[in-house]
Amino acid sequence: MNVSFEYYRIFYVVAKTGNITKAADELMISQPAISKCIKILEEQLGGQLFVRTKRGVVLTEEGKEFYKYIKHAIE
């Protein structure tokens, strides 16, 4: 798997905020760039990390497991 640390950091902030727009503001990158990053991560990992809702995003079970590892590494 060839995914940069930056993608993990983006995933972490989206999971933490529960909202792609808020994550984009915090990371100072565009919302489409974040969506693309999440899509690439999901393809690389072979599973869905988030469920998109009207109010933001919610971690799937796979996303919750992945978040545990990423949170530990980033914090």
C-alpha cells in the first residue's frame, strides 16, 4: 500500500470533526481534495470508512477500527 501519512492525517481530522467541510477548514485544503483522499484510502483499504449523511459523516465499523490505530499514531 502506498498511501502518504498526509492521507492518514486527513482521515483523522475528518473522523474527529465528523464533517468534511469542518475538516477542510481546519486543514486549510479544499473539500473536494478531502473527499478524493478519503476515496483513495477506502480503495486502498478495501472498505468503506465513512457513511455520508446530511449532517456530515459517521464512521463505519471498519472506520472505527482504523481510527483507533490512526489516533494512536497521530496523538
